[in-house]
Amino acid sequence: MSNIGLRDLILIGHVIRPQGITGLLRIVSYAQSRETFLQAGSVFLDKAQNELEEREVIDIRPHGSLYLLRLSGLNLIDQAEIFRGAGIYIRKDSLIKSDEDEFFYYELLGLDVYLITGQYLGVLKEIFPTGGNDVYVVESQGKEFLIPAIHQVVKEINIPQKRMVISPVKGLLDL
């Protein structure tokens, strides 16, 4: 395995169990599409504490609400069984943005959130995907604010400065 650590990776799914006897893995995917796995080319599986194993992605296909993942070197059920419950990671640098205005969750979590007036609001702690737009959960002094991820509210995102600026619509921050 190459010299890579968890800081260079992003979790994109987990193995539920082997599927059949030919080494397939039944997985839950956190990625928006199977293309994320294919574009990455390989995945890292955490088979033991702090032990990552890299495997080439051969194929991934839908299986109901789950996916079946075929990886290099996994041809028998016994080989696949080792990865039951394992997290599935890819390199962060293998992710492809389709738009300059697009951000990955891992980039947004932990950002300091400010109002357009300069007042500090809190830290972005969680993101809820909701059909139309995501909702950011911003925590401050034991309070949570739900911020819609829309252009009318989110005015600036600066990843290098770990900063987000919002212009709340009327009533958004009222308790």
C-alpha cells in the first residue's frame, strides 16, 4: 500500500457483507453515484484498526437500495468476508467537482459561520441533504441554527480561510 493516511481519504461507504461466493461485496454507498467509485479507480478498506488495504475497483452495480462492488483480488467468499463491516474510502484528490461553486461536505464541516454584518454565528457541524437543497446545522453556545444552503442565504464560502458568510432571511435566526 502507498504511504497514505486517513487525512488524505474520505469515507464513501461501508461493507455490509459478502454477496454470493465469488468475492462480491454488498455495500452501502454514501456517494451520489457509482461513478465516484469508478473515477477513483481504487478504494481503501479499513479491515482492522488503522490498517487500510487498497484494492482496484473492477465493477460496481446497483442492487436494490444497495450496491454490489467487485474489487481486485477478491474472488472467493472467504477473501471478501475479511471486509465485513469495513469502511470504504477514496482519495480526496480523486473527487471531481463539476462546478466552481460546488463543495464537498468534508470541506464545509467545521467552517466558522458569520453573518454578513461580521457577527460570528457558530460552527457548521452537520449537513442534511433534503431533496431541493441541503440544510446546514450551525452550532453556537448550545444552540442550533438551521441554515438553508441556497444562494439567497449563503453569500460566501472561503475554504482556505475556513469561513462562510450568510445573509439570513427574515425570521431565520429567531427562536
